[in-house]
Amino acid sequence: MSNLIALYTNATTRLDRLETHVPTLARLTFLAVLFFYFWNSALLKIDGSIFSPSSGAFGQIFPKAAEAVLWDVSQMSLFQRLVIFAGTVAEFVLPVLIVVGLLTRLAAFGMIGFIAVQTVVDVTGHGAKLGSLFDSPQELLDQRVLWAFLFAVLLIKGAGPLSLDRLFKSKV
């Protein structure tokens, strides 16, 4: 029995040494699983330039208002234009910052906020069902909690050893 405990202790000690790489693995997981989801969503929001929101952006972020004016982007208020602009910039910039590991904690915090706003819009504007935790990975709440947890790892642990954050930190 003591040999089995020693084997387990030895294996877990080796795994503990890999702990410093968890943030790097979290960033790679984000790149593999969610980066292009956010990037493509941002691309749908622009009509030629980041300063020219598309009807898709209007419909994604303010679906009821867009429907009320038949998707005519010229009917958007200044507030709606600013929200769409900020959301589009965030959807382009924050994922890139996370992938390269630059200002990672700030970017992860921003992505958690983005997910919260996105979830509220999906439920209130698009009629998505929030669901409840532990019911199904296809339910919105389970999915978004999983996404937020990935960003929480980066918020708490930082970018990891293979990142621009670490490179700049070593220069200081």
C-alpha cells in the first residue's frame, strides 16, 4: 500500500511542476475553441470599416430596436452606435491580447464582462433560454460559466511563461 501511495505522490508532484503552464494551456484552449467565434462575430458587426456598423451588429446587440426600424442602421441612436463600436473593438482586441498574452489579466476581465453582457442580450433580446447550471452543456448558462471560468483562470494566474506579459515583466 505504501508503494501505491508513493507512486501517487510522485506522479502528483510531477504534475504540480506543470502548474505554471496552466495559463498558457488556457490561452491555447481559448485559441482553439473560442477565438474564431468572437472574431467572426466581430466581422459580422462591421460594414466595410469598424466605424460603419452593419445591420447585423444592430440586430445582434439591439435586436428589438433593429426590428422596430426594419434594420435601418441610419435609425440608430448615438448611444447604440457607441455601444456597437465598443463591443466590436472589444471583440477584435481582447481575444488577440489573450492569444499573444499581452495585458492578459485586463483582457480576461474584459472578456468576462463581455460574456455577461452578451448573455443578457441573448436572453432579453433574442429570447434565448438561460437554463440552469448542471442541466446540459448546450444550455446557455452552463456554456457561459465554462467560458467565464477559462477567463477567470487567466485573470487569476496571468498569461503564463510563454507570453508577452512575461517577456515585458522580465525586462522591468
